[in-house]
Amino acid sequence: MSTASNITASAPTAPGRLSRALVLLLVAASVLAAALVAGPRYGLLLLIGLGFGLALEGFRFGFTGPWRRMILQRDPSGLIAQLVCIGIVAIAAFPLLAANPAELKGAHAPVGVAMIGGAFLFGAAMQVVLGCGSGTLVNAGSGNAVGAVALPFFAIGSFAGAYHLSWWTSIGSLPMMTLSGANGLMVTLAGLAAFSGLAYLLRAKGAFKMPPRYVGAIVVLAGLAILHLVVAGQPWGVVYGLGLWVAKGVVAVGGDLSGSTFWAAPGNAARVEASLLTDITSLTDLGLIGGAALVAWWRAGLASPVGKLPARAWLSVIVAGLVLGYSSRLAFGCNIGAFFSGIGTGSVHGWVWFIAAFTGSWAGIRLRPLLGLEARR
């Protein structure tokens, strides 16, 4: 999943059996510690996060790359795999949400001007750094220099976007619209099938080939997403945890968040004060980074590639990281919280996010050469 465009690194040495055993022991100890300190549910959530990281990096499956290949090469394989995975999640999530309305909630949000603009900007920025929400975490965890630089600025942008969210939503938005029940599920599956069919029709000759690793990724990610919904009571998300880390840092150095409607809200203020081990999104984010790092290290030893990029490229990565975080808060989620989990749990805003972000990706792909991140085409 990590990208190495214009980045070179010396080949690392593969870890030995003893060091691998020690790392596995450390991972198990971390999960056990989280369970003992915060409770079994939170230990399981950390384990689920590790599973997401292991699957995304292990199967080399993501969201940014497949969209890029669809736009540049008209290869719909990865995009269709994403839509199939969402469909599997929806088949399980819709009846679960209907049967347990008090215990489970979907990734639902309203459609608005700022939401659409935020999704477009997110789509552009994720192509600049070749990493979306989950992709940036995986890239950073697997030792990719661009992902490692973008991640902290992603977190800062997420915090700032949440801080200003109430102002942006006041510009105007529609009432929250959701699909539910058997009819809603049928509409969702029909929409996923329609977009899959359209992508297939637009393919280049001989471009469509579903590799076995995509099939594995579909099954594992769908299973983990359904398990996450049941254990956490909410769908898989990424962005909130990153902003929360910065909010905790601001408060730790004496900052005041009372000026923000979002961070001063009772639920969010309580999470800022509470242990990080009791925040659902933070645990799965940390697990995702750890899982990706484990796969990359297991394969050949974790490395931190040194980028051979011009200064304007690194500046672009920093700015894009900030935009990723800020815009994802305005858009009520990233590729995971809005697209994957939004559509998978019946949110109409997930469909709007998909269209706006895909359009933004087209623009972002054409920005990369101008920013010194790849050769001009």
C-alpha cells in the first residue's frame, strides 16, 4: 500500500526468527495491556485495528491507488473490489442497525456545501501524497517517508477542521438522509452494482483483472469492518482519532478549547480528558499503523526511505497533509468514515462524498507533476 514514487532506499535485512518472535510477543503484550487497563472491549478494538493494518499492507490494498489507476489507466479492478467490499459490509450492517438501534449507529451525516467542497479537496490532496485516511496511516507505519511527513499535519488539520466545523456547517446543509431496512439495502446494492458496471464499461481493453490478493482483502476487510461495528457500536473511522490526539496535546500545554463548539461539546470534551485507550478511533488508528509496520518489517525489515524530491515537493506534502485533515472534518469523514462506512451503513452523504472526492482525485493527479512529486506526463 505504501508508495515509493521518486523515493529510493537500500534493501533492508530480513528479521530473524528470534526477533520476529519477540515482536509478536510485544504485540500480544500491547493488546493484553490495553484490555487490562481499559477493558476487554478496548483490547479487542486494538486487535481489530492491527487486523486492518495487516490486511491493507499485507494484501497491498488501498483506496488512492485504485482510483488513480482507474483515472489514468482505466483499470477498474481496485475500484470494483472496494465497491464489492462495501456491499458485503452493507448486507450485514443494515439488518444489524435495524435490529439494534439503541446499541449500534451508522456513519450518517448531512450533505452540505462545505461537505461537498471538503470531499473534493480531500480527493485532490490524497492523490498528491498518494495516501487517503487509512493510506496515510499505513504508509507512515510501513516506513514511507511521504506518509510519515504527511501524518502529523493530517492530524493538525483534523483538529483545526473540527474546531471550525460549526462555522462551515452554518453555510447550509440538507437534512440528514439515510437508507435503511430491506429497501434501503436494495438501493445501496443497486448503486454499488451500477457504479461497478460503469467502471467496467469504461475499462481499457484487457485492463480488468481481479488479482487473488484483492479477493483476500475484500473478505478480510469486510469481516473486520462488521466485527468493528458490533464491538464498537459504530462503523470503522479514521479522522476523529487524529484530531483528538492534537486536542489532547493542546490541552496538555495549557490550551483552551472552549471557543470551539465541536471540542467544547460534552462528549468531545470528555474524550479529550479521558484515556486514549478508551477512544475507539484512536485505538484502531494506532492498531492500523502498528499492523502496517509489522507487515513491512516482517517482509524485509522496516526501513525509512530517504526521499529524493525537490523542496517544493516536500512543502506540497505538508500542505496536502493539512488539507487532508481539515477537509475530511468538513466532509464528515475520509475514504473510510464517509465512503466505506458511510455507504456501508446507509448514509446518502457517502455517495455524494464518493462522487466529489473522485472528481477531486482527477484534479490531484494532474497536480502531482506540477508540485515536483513525479515526472511530467
